[in-house]
Amino acid sequence: MRTRRLVVLLSVGLVCVAAPLAADVAVSTSNPSVSADIGLRLGALMGVETAVMSALSDDHLRRLGAPFAGRPGADDAHILSASELDALPPLRGNGQWRCMTEALYFEARGETIVGQYAVAEVILNRVESASYPASICGVVHQGTGRRYACQFTYTCDGVPELISDQQAWHRAGQIAHIMMEDAPRSLTAGATHYHAARVNPRWARVYPRTSQIGAHIFYRQQY
């Protein structure tokens, strides 16, 4: 009577595809034929899953495992993962490229990769704005020399800037190159300003907030 009851319960479980693992173990010792049938059914299900995964393109598989899935920039092909950036050959660019790379390295290397792309957007948005210098180096070094009166803190905080993390420098350089090659700016909605979430500058009460990525909050200047 107990054996018959277990078979009925398992039949119901298979229809729902939710039979408890404990039931599988219990039946495997008391009813080998039912256990074999379960194994065949599970094998068939695994075969279907394997077939579906095999049909996916490499790009789909990369997106499934991408570290930015569900985050800003997840659907932007130009936003590469850390491992993809690491796999690219080393770059040596001109002065404008170095200014962008330095800004990303010293201002945002502690941020996510997406956060570094976002800072690059701000710099390029300023280059295109009539309110700021018309070059990357001009934007990055605006106010340099006036302690804590510059636009990018690392250029006027009095702290020697040493490049000690070669991996972070490589990634920053790759991001700088990608963004300087007219990649889409889809993360910050035209932001021209950002600040760390731990501070609250006065201008943040005036400019509209466009996004927050990692520890940075982004704003767009309206005048």
C-alpha cells in the first residue's frame, strides 16, 4: 500500500515538474522502475535545455553572462566588460587621448567599467558645450593650478599623481579610445557634471539630475 501511494504522488509531481528531491531518493531504493523512468524524463529535459543553449549566438551567450546585465549600459555594444577590455592590445595615443585616460584613471578607476564610460561622456559633453573649452585636455585641466578650484580634483589637490595600477590604466585607455571614436553616449542623458554621492555641492541644487551610476551622481547644466 505504501509503494502504490508513492507512485501516485510521483506521477502528480512529474506533471507539475516539481517532485521533491527527497521523494526521488526514497523511490530509488524501493521502486527501481519508477526511478529509471524519472531519469529518462530528466534526461530529456536536460537535452532540450542543452539544445536551446547551443542555438544561441556567441553574442547572446556573452550577454547572458555579462557583468552589467540589468544595469545601465547592458545593451550597449560599445560598453565592453573588464575581461574584454583586458584582451585588447595596448594603446598609445596622442595628447588628447592621454588627457582622457588620465581623467578616467585618477577620477574613476575605483568605479565600475560603466561608471568610467559615464565619466568619459561628461568630458565629451563638455567639449561640445560652448560653456567649456573645446578640447579634452582643455576640459580636464580647466582651473588646474588653483587649489581645489579646478574642474577635476586630481589636477589641483596637491597630491602627486602616479600611475601604479597598469591594468586600470589599460582599461581607462581603451575606454578613452572607444569614446573618442564617436561611440554613443547613452548613459548620462547629456550630463556635464557629476559628484560623488558622499558630497552635496551647491550646484547640485540647480542642475537637473540625469542619472546615478555607482558612487557618482550625474547632472546636466542648463545654461
